[in-house]
Amino acid sequence: MKNTETGPVVKGSLATIVLKLLEQNDRMYGYEITKVVREMTDNKMAITEAALYPALHKLLEEGLLETTTETVDGRRRKYYTLSKKGKTETADRVNALQEALISVQILLNTKLSHG
């Protein structure tokens, strides 16, 4: 069985992943975000609620997200959307993450010569 727990790289990029998903899907609720990540990565990446909700709250505090609450099937559900600031910041964060991942790939695939 594959390990689907998020590692340090994923945790460090979680906010950017959330912003990008919201950019692509307009609005999503927490469980939906975790489900989409699992489906899109063929169960290779799982975001736990314990990791997701603090990230969502931080993005709210930064003014990058807005929320609305609706009742669906008798249950209250909080939907997250990008704020105006979040829409402009998403591209910057995605670009920064892509550059970081390219650098990590270079480091992992480069044979270092000593001396």
C-alpha cells in the first residue's frame, strides 16, 4: 500500500494547491478539496483535514479567500472562493512553487562531483 500522507514539500505547498484548485473550480468546500486532490493524483497525495483547515483559515486571515455557508441535504456547508486579492496572488504563488519544484528536480537529478 502506498503512503498517501502529505510530506514536508506538500505541506509547504498546500496553500498554493488550494488557491489553484479554487481558481479552477470557482468554489469548493473542505472535504471536496481533499477528495479532488486524491482523485487528481490517483491517490498518491492525500490532504488530511488536520492539515487543510488550518491552511484555509490562514488564507482567510490573509484576505485571499472568502466564504459562504449553505445548507445542503440538511447540513451546513462552508464554501471557499478566491477573493479579488486571492485571484491576483494565485498566479504569483503558483509560479513560485513551480520554480521551487524545478530547482528540487535539478538537485535530485544532478550528480555532484566532489573536488
